[in-house]
Amino acid sequence: MFKVDVDKDKCTGCEECINNCPASVLELVDGKSEPVEMDECLGCETCVEVCPEGAITVTEV
């Protein structure tokens, strides 16, 4: 299982992570990306790679 964390101070709401996540783990909430389907996370770190602000981390739990 993986945990996705989004630094709300860094997130600009560009939706790159949302548009590129193969498991649809993230959604835009109040203009910021937020993990909503954490149990579906594949741990691929695509969201980390595409985030231009470096606002996302994925850790194995």
C-alpha cells in the first residue's frame, strides 16, 4: 500500500498529476490536488514525476 501526500503550499492546481495518474488517485479539491482513492495507488510515482512544483511524495506504508 502507498501513501500520497500533496504539499498544499506548493500545489498550484495545474492538474498534471490528476491527468497522468493511471489509477485516478487524485482529484482537484478547492483548487488543489488531493488524494481521494489512496487504496488504488500503484506506487508508480507518475504524479511525482509530472508535478512541476515538486509538491507530491509517494511512500510505501
